[in-house]
Amino acid sequence: MVWSGRRGGFLYPSALHRTSLQELAMADLAFVVTVIASFALVVLVAKGVTKL
């Protein structure tokens, strides 16, 4: 998050004002899907290694 020191010295998150809630939700969903896919790949590799 980008913090800006304008407006009388108070800090406020300027990046939050430019990003819509839907974009944040889609980014969260993409992160969750990526993490699940990574764990699934690790499980498949582990199963393959145990068969050796």
C-alpha cells in the first residue's frame, strides 16, 4: 500500500482510493487459487517420490 504525506501532514492510503473492491476480491481469489495449485503440485511430486 502506498502512503502519501499530503493533506496537512496526515497519512492516508492513496492506493486504496484507486483500487475497487472487485479488483481486490479478484486478486485475493487469484492468490488462493495459486496457493491451492501449488500445494496440489507438491502433493503430486511427493506421491511420485514415494513410488520410487
